[in-house]
Amino acid sequence: MKTRGRIVAFLLLIVIFAGTISPTVAGVLNNIKLGLDLQGGFEVLYQVEPLKGKEDQKITEDVVKDTAAALSNRIDALGVNEPSIQVEGGNRIRVQLAGVEDQNTARELLSTEANLTFRDSDDKIMLDGNDLKQGGAKAAFNQQGQPIVTLKLKDANKFAEVTSDIAARPAPNNVLVIWLDYQDGDSYAKEILKQKPKFTSAPRVSQRISSDSVEISGAFTVEETKSLAGILNAGALPVHLDEIYSTSVGAQFGSQALSSTILAGIIGIAAIFIFMLFYYRLPGLVAVISLVVYIFLILVVFDWINGVLTLPGIAAIVLGVGMAVDANILTYERIREELRVGKSVKTAFETGAKEAFTAIFDANITTLLAAAVLFYFGTSSVKGFATLLIISILVVFITAVWASRILLGLLVHSGYFDNKPGWFGIPKKRIHSPEEEVDTLDLTTKFDRFDFVHNRKIFYTLSIALTVAGIIFLSTFNLNLGIDFSKGTRVELQSTEPLTKEFVADKIDKIGLSSEDIVLSGDNSNIAVIRYKQDFTQAEIKTLKTEMTKQFGIEPNVSSVSPTVGKELAKNAIYALLIAALGIVIYVAFRFEWRMGFASIVSLLHDAFLMVSIFSILRIEVDITFIAAVLTIVGYSINDTIVTFDRIRENLHRSKKITSEEELATIVNKSLRQTLGRSVNTVLTVILVTVALLIFGAEGIRNFSIALLIGLIAGTYSSIFIAAQIWFDLKVKELRKTGGIEVKKEEKKWGSDEPVV
């Protein structure tokens, strides 16, 4: 019986989706804040230290909070939109300022202690910041139209006494030297001989001044006077800030990264849409609709939580599409199997959706564990990547599991597709009649000629050979660690013309910043990455950026990491991997059995080590995004492994007792053959996205994309050829010891019948 109302309901839902998304998507996109890697800006991690000369000063939680508040006031004076200031680890403050045009000036004014002092020519303090009225600093112009800063004093009489004293001194000692952050060892006599002295200004005083107003003049720009006035009004910092990590991105780099990565995402997602429509037909259309809703919801939720979108964050959204497709593919493959054994379209839909849920649930929970660990141990953009990955997993259940099934259910139950398996990508010649009573376990597949179990020693040998080769390469060449995990400074230059190492080396030699570590990249070798072993100071970074901008015509990206931060990042990366692996193993052991948990951890270690080995062999730089890629692959790999184990568990349930190795081998082989098509399709969709990111995406996520591509291939290989075979060997030992394996039915969990083995 055909029910036109269900078709109408389906179309109505599509209209509602379109009517909701179309008028709001532009607003949502405009509301989302872009990270500094997408619009330019800088990020600095300060360690709060006692003021020089006050080593006994205690750095308490309140002191750090007060310092963060002072920094916030300064940023307000700079006029930066939506800054990010976070206290970390009790004595550190991370500041992120996106969209800042003059980064050098902003960083100087941000970190300066702003201890204003008025000294004589012998460096004796005459006045200090305590003599100023609160909020009394203002940007102004003098009679000659030059930018100046005016200050209001609390006591005009005190200023009169000071100026009277200075005016009575013979020239050239009749100066009132204005210092910002005077340090022990600084001297007016030395600085006056320099072209760019450290003091702010040194006006001569020829007479007593009975006024509460002071002018600070110098070679200021209008913006500099505004910033200086704002910082003086914000007050001096109560501590010394030691810059232990910094990174900066030029505005041009950011805009190019944004446009290229969005293009890569569009290409990758479009390829997935085409594949789903071509291969799955009607369900593929439903998948495309649910994926559009999925992407929209991801952006809406991220806007609600006031998230900051970064380059890895865009990659997480695009990869999340692959995860959502995976849930659809699991369901659609099960429906196609039920259709092949002769069930009606409606029955196949109901059974397939039910049987696929457990695998979808377990697979996404394990990926969620990896994402949560990454969020806890990650910093900055990596934390943003983890946030979007977590949101993606949760939204998958709304769209790919719930919305997708509602939409497909309306079409299936309309009756218009009864006895039309072609709409599901199944030709009639592959369908058995109900009278044949064929079980899904007996279905033929494209992979029936493969004997996975009896060839397992070949797979073991191959994996052992790769592992040994990896150990040799790692012990010989080590990893090409980026500054994230070691220390030093990384400079990225971009040119409109192709570059050569000799040309870059010559340019940096001229500015006294020679380096032997120069790597060219980009489609036309127009990007140069220069690494230095030392972590540069703020002053050195300013010089570097100024001089390189003169030499190359574009401001470079500069990242500097201290040894302390490098060691911490390496330690946290190891902790993240270990905790994620442990959590996944515990979950798998709880949901399945300990042998499957053990097999899973072996395959995960296999995948992670293979990625590390290949990076060592190819000498690809290992940075913090590599850890994000490894943990993502841990989630994807266990996803594949769980789907395989779920099918083995289901097929075991069809036997009351396993009495021989051959019977067990048959079950494992058939389970692998049945899930191999799904594994291939899933990894293919994610590879489409990853390759698009690799080819068209920004240079900043190229290594991340390479790691993902390697990991996806390794994860699929280990799930099929390693994990299931290890479980088989462990199960054979149990079989030989007990003489047989009893299989009994257990109560339903999360909507599925599960056997206990």
C-alpha cells in the first residue's frame, strides 16, 4: 500500500531544513570568531615571575589574576576585538590577539611592566607612577602638531619642587629623564649616546613649573601615544612577565590559509556527496541531506559556545563529515545485506537500522574518548580541534543516526520503493528469494577469495618487518622534532616568486640571522621555513620581523618555544596517547571481552608506531598537530576494529558452541569479508577529504594531513589483518584448553542482542 502522506512529510521536512538553514547560515558564519591563524595576530604564553629586585615576592593566585586583569585593561586600550586571556597552571597567562595589524607594538606595550619613573641625569628617582592621577594620561598634540602624551599629577607643589631642583643644575644636567621600565644598570649617560635610547624622553627644565600637567614628547606616532596613554592608565604590572612561548601569523598568511582550507573542505565534501549518491542511491540522497544539516548544526553549536575557529578546527569539521558518513554507511550496508537475503524493503530497513546501532554507538564512544583526552592535554588550536571533534561526534547521533533514519523511514514506509532494491544500489540478480532461507552469514561478497585467518602469519611478518625497520630508522635518524617538542624559533616566509635556499640564506645572512636549517615548500617553492635552535627574545623577534619584512616584502610568521614548554608539550603528548589508549582498551574489554581489548591495543600501537616510523623515514617535521592526528587515527582505527569485532560477536551468536579451529576461522573470515566493504567505503570517504586537505589546504595543516593519510591506511590494515587475527589466536588457545567454546545469549544492551563468549 502506497502512502503519499509520508512522501509529503519527507518533502515538508526538506523545506523546513532549507527554510531554517538558508536565511541563518550567513549570520552564523559571520558570528563565528576566527583564530589568529586565519586572520593574523599573535599568541603569547607568559610565565609570571617576581619583579626584578623583589625576588622574595610570592606569586599567588590573586597576583596572577590581578596581572591578567591588568593585561585585559591594556588590551582594551589597544582596541583589540574579542581578545582571549587565560590563566594556566597557576602561574601562567596565555594571551591571544587575533586581527592585530601592528604586532610588534602591541606585544611591546602588552608585556612592558609600565613602571613610569622621572629621574635626574644621575638616574635618581624624582617622581614615579604613584604621583600620577588615576586615568590622567591622554594622547594629545603639542603646539607644533606633534603627537604627545599628557599626564595629570596628584600634587602640583611636588612637581614644582622637582622642576626647581632640576632647573638649578647646569646644562647639560638640567634634564628630567622619563623612563618606562627602568632596570638596574640602565644609565642616562650611556643611553644618551645611542641613536635609539631606552628612555622615553628627556626634556630640559629651565624654570620652576607650578603645574599638575606634564607632557611626554618624542618620536611618537598617533597610535603610539594612544597605546602609551592607555597602558599608563591601566597601571603598572605587579610582576615580571617571562615570555616562554609565542607564535605570530601575518594577516596575509591568515586570509590565504582560510580561503585555501575552505576550498579544500568544499572539494572533499563534494566528493563524498557524489560517492554517496552514486553508490547508495536513495539512502545516499538521505545521507547528503543529513550531512548538510550536520555541518549547519556544527557551526551553530560552535557559535553558541562562543568558540574560536582555527585551521585545525576547519579540518575537524571536514573530518567530522567523514565520521557522519561512517554512521550512514554502517546502516546502509546492513540494510543492503538484509535486502540480499530476500527481506522486504521495510523489514530490511528496520532490521538493518537496529543491528547497526550498537557498532555506531561503540565506535563513536571510543573516538569521543580520544577527543576528550586531546582536549584535556591540548593547548590553543589543538584544543579547538578537539572541541570541534567532540561536537561532531555528538551531532552525528542527531543527524546520521536519528534524522537520517527518520527521513529514510518516511521514504521506505511510503510504499513507493517496495520491491525496488535498485534504489538501494542492489541489483535483483544478487537477491535471494525468501524460500531459499539464506542467512546473512552465508552471503557471498567480493572478498570471498581472501583467506585472512590462514594467511595471518604473512600479515604478522609484514608488520614485524615494518616495526623493525621503523626501530632501525628511529634509532639512526630520530624524529625530525619541530620546536613544539624541542625548543627554538621557527620562521615561515612567503614570497610571490619562487625561492631558492641560496637566495633565502643570503638574505638572512645580511641581517645577521644565519641558519643552516632552511626548507622550501609550496606549489612553486614560494614558502621558506627557517629554524633556529635558540628561542628568541621579544626584542630579537621584533628585529627579525622588521628586517625580514624589508627583505622579502611580507611579514613572516614567527614561533618561539622555550625549553620548558617544549619538554612539557612532549610529556603531555605521551600522557595523552597512553591515557587515550588505556581508556579505549578498558571500554572495549568491558563492552566485548578482554581478548578483543588486548587485540585492539596491539593494533593501536601498531598504527601509532607506523606513523612515527614513516615520519622519521621521510624526515617530516613532527609538531603539535601530529599528536592531534595520531589521536584522531586512534579513534578511527578503533572505530574500524570495533565494527569488525561487533560482526564477529554477532556471527558467533549464531553458533551454540564452537568445537574446532576451522569453525572459528570460518566465522572470523566471513565476518571480515562482510565488513571489508564497509571499511573500504568508510576509509575512502575520509581519504577523499584528507587528500583534498593535503592538496588544496593551507601549508599549516599539510603535515597534519599527511599523518592522517598514513594513519587511515595503517588503521584499516591493522583492523583487518592484525586485530582480528590476534583475537583468533587468543581464542584458539582457549579452545584448546577447554575443548569447546560455549556461546550464550545475554540480555540486550543499547538495543542489540549480544552474545557472551
